[in-house]
Amino acid sequence: MKVANLSTTPIKGFQLHHPASIEITSRGAVGDREFFLVDHENTMVSITKAGELAPLLAHYDAQTATLSIRENGALLAEGEVKEGPAQSGNFFGAWDVEGNFIPGPWNQLLSDRLGKEVRLLKTAPGRNGSDVEPLSLMSTASMAALEESAQVGDIDPRRFRMLIQVDGIGAHEEDTWAGQEFTIGSAIIKAADPIMRCAATTRNPNTGLVDLKTLKLIGDYRGRQESRFGTGFNFGIYASCVKPGTISVGDELIKH
């Protein structure tokens, strides 16, 4: 079994990059979900309700602290990241992620895009803007099983926004890995609980429009399953970093 694909984004909810390798630490993949948006109530803005974010692609150069936002190749906003006042964002009404407000042209751009005031935050050193756990993983075989059951043609795996995609295991075999450790490249990860999916997966990864009843399709062949958030539609798993290191496409997963 080996790494088939990697997916990251500097700003939570934006278009995904697919790097050849990533550095992981206890807070997640370096540079992944380094930023996130909050509304006027300091609630994290999720692609679940803000599909307008999906067509946007962010680039962040940590060396020069330069952030840019593009759409279809056109530059919409660019500037230097200067950290403002400390501010936290609430995730799913369950926990707060600490960060700092980042003034700049992106705030007006994104507020206009979403039709409401939003602010860009840069995450504090403690953790990035990932959901629940800093890492996530799913298998190519799980995607194939969903496609076979759904019979709607190819289903873009970007809908699930997973950090690591793995080849060479059975469909949903990853669900059985909770608590197990794996060496991948020079890093060691620990598999965790299944991910209970939300309506974000129903949105087209390119346009952000709702165009596929993903949750129903998962339920049609898997039924409802248990997760740490209750009963729902599970797909993929969370993971955490045991030993920081580099993970690259093509690296083997070695079970401990």
C-alpha cells in the first residue's frame, strides 16, 4: 500500500493543491489550512454553506509572507500577511481555534463574494484549521466502491478534501485501523476514528454548486454508521502525527 495523492490548501474551503510531498507535524501538514474565515459571530465559515469559496485558489509563500487569491488564473487579491489582533474562531459549536486577524484586500473580496462580512484569520502555533484531527486519509478503493454503488459515473475524490489518498488496500479497510501506527516516508502517523460526512461533499469541487447527493449515495450502500459525532455517513478516517517528517506520493505505508 502506498500514497497515491496528497491534497492541501492554504485557506480552508478553497481549491486544493496536489503537492508531490508534504511535511507533517503535530499541527498538521505544513502550510495546510494555515488560514480560515470567520463571520461576524466569530464562527468558522465552512464550504458546507459557502460554496462560493470552492473556485478560489490560494497561494501562500511563508518565506515572504505573501498571500494571493486567484480564480481561473486571474489574480483577485495579493498582499503581505501581517498579523493583527489575536482572535479565535469557533468550529462547529464544539471548540475554538486560536489565531490572529489578517488585515488585507482579501477581507473585502471574500465578504463581497459571500454577501456577508467575513474576516481572514491565521492559525496560531497550536494547530491548523483542519477539522477534528490534523490529518485525514482515505483509500482509492473506497472511492471505487462508492462509484460502483452509485452508478453516476466518476466521482471526484476532491469532494472529500482528504490530505492523504492511499492505493493498495480494500474498500474502507482504513476504517479498521483506529489506533494503529504507520510509517510513511520519514513520518509516523496514528490512524483515528472514521469521518462522519457533511453536506460539503455534495458541492462540485470546481464550482461549489450542489450537484451530487453524496450523503445519500454513501448511505445507500453503507447505511448509517457510528462516529465520535454520533450516527451518520462515514467516509475516510482521521489521523494524527506521531513523528514529524516528509510524506511523498509513492511512499509505502508500513504498519507497526
